[in-house]
Amino acid sequence: MKKILSITLMMLAFAAGTSAQQLEKLFEKYMEDERFNYVYQKKPGMVERLNDAGSPDLWVFEKSNASLGRRMLTLNGGEKSLEESFTREVETALKADKYEQVSIVRNGKNRVETYEKITDQGIAKVNFIKNPGNIMVTLNLYAQKK
């Protein structure tokens, strides 16, 4: 009985660990796919941070957190079936990684969803932009400044 319980606990811990990085795996899966544009920036410079800081609230957030980098994956003008499957993959990864949706902006068929997850290491913010013919996912990682 103890063996079954310990095996079950090990399987649960393994399952939790494997699903915790689904969004990261999605970036790795498509980063070399020529149908996608991929951007990785280890530490955004001041210009990028100022561009991100369009609102004073975000500027305050940026000053209180150290950026750990950003990633961006864009599907430009893909087939409708690829757009739909990629959208499902992103939504599944966000759920598996337990991101919380914090905002939605919709303008006609264009939609921007923002997600956030707070961990021991810091804060992860995701923007999921769904426009007809153009799907984009950005991942920004921040560590709390001490």
C-alpha cells in the first residue's frame, strides 16, 4: 500500500512539473518554424521599457520589478486551420500553466487578452493578441526588486 501511495505521489509531482512549462515549450516548438516570427530578448533595454510603459501604472510596475526577459511569437497570414490549432495550443498552455486572465480588449474581430501568473521567482505576464490573419503571443518575465 505504501508503494502505491508513493508511486501515485511521484506521478502527481511529475505531472505538475511537466505541465508547469507548457507555454515555454510552445515557444521552443515554433521558434524555428518559418511560418512564425520569433523574438527573444534576454533583458529589454530602456527604450523597450519606456515603450511598454504607456500608462503610468505600467511604468510604476516596471520600476518596482526587474525584467528577466521577453519572448514573442507571431503567426502572420497563416492558414485558417493553423491559426485555429495554434490558438487552441496557446489557450491550453495558459490553462495548464495556471495563468489568470486579467483583462480582455475587443475591437471588432480583434482581441487582446492579458494573463498573469505570480510565482516564487516573480511575475509572468502574457499578452495573447488574436487578429484575423495575425496571432501573437508575448511573454514577459519579471523578478521582484529587493
